[in-house]
Amino acid sequence: MIIADKEAGTVRAIVYCVGEIGSVVTRFLVERGVDIVGAIGRSESKVGRDLGDVADPGTSLGVKVEADAKAVLARGADIAIVCVGSYLEIMQRHFAVYLKNGVNVVTIEEETVFPWTSAPVLAQELDALARATVLRSRHPVHRMSSG
């Protein structure tokens, strides 16, 4: 369960990729009171639709699925939940964009469980970038707890 520190306020999230897992993540975030400020999709059948309707047909969240990541990032998010990808080599550039914009990243990507064995150079680069950006700040997400 995601619980924001009361002093930090509401967590602002981006959902990247709204397939089956992204839909489950969206419903989870809504149930926990997380403010979803944007959704990025790759499928033409989802881009332009309301994220609520994609995740739970008949539901409206007032957040459109967009293809333009820069436009979504401009809304200011605390965290991006990346619900696609299997290989750090492919996803590293996406993670880096979020980190460079001060956005924390959570992902379902399998290789990120322990990337130092399968992609040590990329893991080290992302670790250094995170330490220089989001981990260096007093970011509200770092005051979150789980339970």
C-alpha cells in the first residue's frame, strides 16, 4: 500500500503504458488516493482515451492517455510507474528521462530486480543518475511508507 507522508501531501503519479498491468496499477493508485497527473500510452487504440475508461471501462478519471511523454512530464509528477519492458538496455533511456526531470521511477521490468548481474554498466549509470537527481533531493516520495 502506498501512503504519502501527511507533510508531503498527495503523491502525483504518471502511469507509463496502460496494458493489463498498467490498468491494475491505475486502479490501485486510484484506490490509494494517488493523484494521477498523466498517462503515457503506445497503443493507438488507447491514446486519446480517458485513463479511467482504459483501466476500468465506464470509469472516468479526467486524465487522457497521451503519446507525448514531454507534455505529461511538464505537469510535474513525483513518481512514474513504468508498466512495460523486460530489458534494461531498452528501458534505460525512458528511466533516464524521468530521473533527469526529478521524477522517481518504479517499474515492473524484470531485469531491474537486480540489474548489476545482467546489465552492470547500465545499472551503475542509472544508480549514479538517481543519486544525482531524485535521491539527492528531499523528494516527497522518499518519505513514503508501505504496509
